Amino acid sequence: MKNLLIILFLCTLQGLLPAKAQETSPHESVLITNNTGQTQVNANEKGELVVNVSSEDLRAIKNQGHVRYSDLGAKGDGKSDDMDAIAATHALANQEGLPVKADDGYTYYISGKLRTAVIQTDTDFGKAEFIIDDTNVEDRTKHVFLVSSTLRSFDLQGVTSLKRNQDKIEADLPGSCLVTVTDANVRRYIRYGPNQNDGSPQTDIFIVDKNGKVDADAPIIWDFDQITEITALPMDEKQLSITGGRFMTIANQDESKYTYYSRGIAIRRSNVLLDGLEHRVTGEGEQGAPYGGFLNFRDCAYVTVRNTVLTGHKTYRTIGSAGVPVSMGSYDISLSRSLNVSFEHCSQTNDINDRTYWGIMGSNFCKNLILDHCTFSRFDAHMGVANATVRHSTLGHMGINAIGTGTFLVENSTLNGRTLINLRSDYGSTWEGEFIIRDCVFIPAGGRTTSASLIGGSNSGQHDFGYTTYMPERIVIENLHIKDSNHPEDYQGPAIFGNFNPEMTDDTYVEKYPHVRPKEVILKNVTTESGKELRLSDNPYPFRNVEIHKE
């Protein structure tokens, strides 16, 4: 029978290369043969997985209409390493176009060997358990599961420049595509502070239809006078469903430094539903390397995560790029270059106000992120988000941290952060657009003693972040109750704005890179438990021209 070689494309957590540019390791390949021998799964000298499926077994698998991990030899006893069998099962399912089902009652042990299971068909993990052992990992950058498309990205010819909010591109496309564009000659997000860096190449990602029309809900946010790379990734029209599964990570014990682990489920395909998954973590000790997201999203759109329980990771410290100690971000959810991703009815196993654990989520270069009926320790956007929504949710000790553009809507939610919304100071506390906050409860610092402020951040006006920094042009706050009863003796009442620049107290202070202030704040029915009135800021001078409307 003809041999079929299935190449699994993996992307590292931090890399920004499109899928087509990634090299494939022999350990990421599966060779499937079909003959009269016994069904066997073995690795060859190159590390490729060689799967022989007997004709009789293949007929039986096709007749049952799905492939089980036990069909390819998974033991499910919680001790035997089942990773090869799991990878082989998905490879066969991908070849035959069959769904995958885990065996109920099984506990699959996954060692740290270099092997990835590529998911291209519907998968039901059911009530099975998966133990992912990270105590001895061959390659920490390789995901255990890769949800991938059979479609491949390609270089987009003929597009040499783009304008912000451009509504159409001239290109010949096979259908709707995710377009990723880079200008390596322009640096954005030049980070300030303990984790300072030289920024990232100007990057954008957007959706176009087969005629090149840009989806107005995820607009182009930068001008590209020149383009160093532009690729298009066709979007799958049929939804891929991944359901169930109880996953347990045995945490790594590596040195605490920025060597991120990517040992989870990578989503590299559009139009995906994840429903009913659980992820827990055990074995966190005195030291450990951080995690880059058990759920790791990149180069995808229209993804929904529903009824899922995740776990925050213990916070470890290291020395940052500025030579001073820093706490390392460690995530169970990580998103990069992802559009229209929703989390619905999701929660985490840790106390969302336990400061021992880092905020569960981080994101870069995303658009249209939604938390709906979620209980998480934080929402976060590092290198920008275009449009975000938090509704019917409760956020814990790290609250909302974001920079970006468009509209940030927060409604019917309870927020426990130090501020209602924190504009990240390491990226210039910038938001070019508007905030709408309505029907919410704010518990400053989770009820600890504090002087409350609603919009937090800082910007000295002396650092070049690679862009003009803005505060929201318009802020609407309606039906907000502030539980600020636990406050210091000298408390003057909650401030609308934090002290963004303590040195800017009069017109003698000159901002080399001016921070653009809001035009107006609209307040409707804002109440406080302390009984004290809302005020402008500890340092009102920078906000002296902001129009405050109370209704």
C-alpha cells in the first residue's frame, strides 16, 4: 500500500513566523502504512513515528465511525507512556477523515518525549484523564496537541503598502483568509520598565473575504508604507469541535527564568469550538520556569472556548532585562495574532484573588476578545488589542490590564483589581478609542485597604513607545457601585484617574512624547460605599481640560 507521510507543523510560543516557514522535526512526522501485519506503532531511527495499521483493524475502525486511542495501542493505565499512540491515532484519523474519541475511564500518561499529536478532525476527550509530565521534557517549546488546518499559508503577491482602516486589498484569494503583515523597519511596543526591550516589528492581522474586502469589525490598525512580509492563511469554513477531557500538568522544576514551556493545546486553525475541558496543575515547587499557555492561540479566528476550567500558575521571580528582580508572567491562556476569540462560562481552579498565582491570561496582537460569564484572575492585553468585551464576569486581583484601540466594553461585571481598568504603563498606558463601563461593581484591591481610582496607569511623556500614546477619548461610566469602605484615614474619595505623572503639576513640565488625554467623561449613577464623592485625580493638572459630565 502507498505510504502516506503526514508532516506536523509546529509554531513556538514566542516566534512570529507563519506556519509555512517553520521547519519540521523528524519527531513531528508520522508515516502510516497499511498491510496484512499486526497494527503497531514504533519510532524509527530518525524519530519519525511509524504506524502500521492492519487491513482488518482499519475496516473495523471505519465501521465504528471513529478512532479510539486504544485502537492504536494506548494502555490508559496512568503509567505507560501513551504519547506515541495518541499521536498515531490523530494521524490516522486525519488521513481517513474520522473523529477521535478517548476511552472513558482511561488515564493517559504523556511523558516529556518530543512528540506532538496533530488534531484535524473532531475530537471528544470525554471523561478520560491526561497526565502531562513536565519534569523531564526533551523540548519545552513543542506542544502536546496541535489543532491545525489542512490549509497552508502563502505569500501574498502584489500588496506593497496598506493604510489604516483600508477597506479592501487587491489580491487573488481562494476564499476568506487571515492576512498577517509585517514591516520589520518600524518598531512598535518599545517596552519600558524592568522588562524593557527594543519593541517588535510593526505587525497587523486582519480578515479578508475572497474579493479582498477587509472585515470592518477587525480593521487594519497601522499604516504600512512598506511591507517586508505579508502572508495569507485560508480559513476553514467547517467548525472543528474539541470536547471534554481532564488534563493534569505535573509542573516543571526548572530554574526560574524566561524559558517558557508550551506543553498544552495549540490552536492554529480558524473556526474551532473547545467545550468542557478541564486543566489542573500539580507539583509546583520552590522554583519553576513559566508557562506560555496550556491553551495557546495563534493565527486563528472565530474560536470559542466554553464551559472550561483552567488553572493559574504559581508566580516565580527572576532578573529582568533591566537587571532588577521581576515577577514572571505564567499563563494558562495565551493569545497572539488571534481574532474573534470568545470565552464563555469559563473559570479557574484557584482563588482569583490569591496573589500567589499569576493572572491566568495574556495576549498580543489580538482583536475582538470576549469574556462572557467568566471568573478569571485577570484580562490582559500586552501588545495591544483592538476591541474587547468583558460581560457578566468576575475578575480577580489582577483585574483588567490592557492597551489598544477601539471600544473596551465592561458590563454587568465585578472587578477586584487595584483599579477598574489599568492601562499598562510598560506600553505607555495607551488606548485610542473609548471605554464603556456599565452596571458593574468595583471592589478596589479585592477589599484590601486602598485609595480607590478607576482608570490607572502612568506615562512620564519621556519615553518613545513607537507610537503616539492616548488615553480613551471618551469614557462612559453608568450604574457603577464602588465598594471602597476599607480605605486609609486620609482617603478623599475615589479618583476617576490615577496619578499618571506626579511630576506634571504645572505648565513648566514638558512631555517629549505627549500623552493625549481624554476629551470627556460621562458619569451616570456612580455610587460609593464610603459615601465620598468621585473626584478627578490625586494630580488633577494633566486632566484639567477633560470635560466631566454628571447625569
